[in-house]
Amino acid sequence: MQALEISRIFRDEYLNCNFRDFMRYLKADKRYDYQWVSYSYIYNILRSKNHCSKLAHKKTIKLLAKEEELKNRPQSLLVPSSATERAKENIHIARPRTQRRGHVVEADATFWRFSDEEIWALHGYIDEASGEVLGLYFDHQETTEGYFNALKPVLKNYGTFEVLRTDKRRTFWSEKKNLRPKILEFSLHL
């Protein structure tokens, strides 16, 4: 009964508040006897009734919208999803790929353990538009030489590219402050 009344009060009078402010207003309001409520109590009630705070993250808002859509969908259309499909639903939204092949190339390295004693770094360049691997090179560790050796087949087989997108590795920027790029995406004109 109290949960229904709290939900009604939020919906009718304080819909533009976030949950924490609503709790403060509810405690201060003399019309209601809710001085004892805690934030977690308010939060659990309002979330169970599918209310959303004005300060909610986009991810939370999308999740609530999806739950509401599934709730309103006929049961005959609901198909239980596998663990893989549920995992795909929780992946963050990726930025859209570029449409032109060869325009943006991404460079990075990862480590491979071949045995307990042997760990190698795999340097690679990937075309963002097609997802095609353009060049790979194994080295004992992540080095500038490894990136250069992985770049050789890229330039030989595919030619130059316009943008190289990298991580914060020092191979791709200078230690001098005025030469360090503000965004780790820069044009390469060869």
C-alpha cells in the first residue's frame, strides 16, 4: 500500500525530480508521514514501478524502454535468448564505421602467451570500414620496430591511408608537449 502511494506521489507531483531529491521532499512534506524512508527504499519502489530519475544514464533509460517493450509484447513473440545473445545486448554502442575502405586504419598490439616462458606481442593494422586485417607482425615485446614491420605490407599491398587511429602508445606521439596530438587520431600524408 505504501509503495503504491509513494509511486503515485512521485508520478503526480514530483515527476521532474531525481530520486534523492524526491526522498528529501517526501520527508519534508507535512501532508505525508514518510520521515522514516531511506534512499534505497525509495529507489527500489520507484524502479520496480518503472519510474526513471531525471539524472539517469542513457544506458538505464534504454534498458527501461526495452523492458517496457518486452512487457507489452505478446507472449507468443517472446523467444528465450541464449547467453550469447544476452551478452551482445549488454555491449556498449560502438561508433559507426567509416564507409570508405582505406580511409581509416587502426593500429594496436596484443600479447600472446605461447608457453610459460614465451610471450610475444602481435602488432597489427586493421581497416576500419571493412574490418580486414592489413598487416601483422610478431615481436618479443610491443616496439616501434614491430609497428614499422607490420606497416610495411600495409603500404606495399594497400597503399597509403588518410587517418591512423591508435592508442596512447608513445610510438605514435612525441614526448614534446607542442608535438603531442590532442586527439590520438591524426592524418598521415605520405
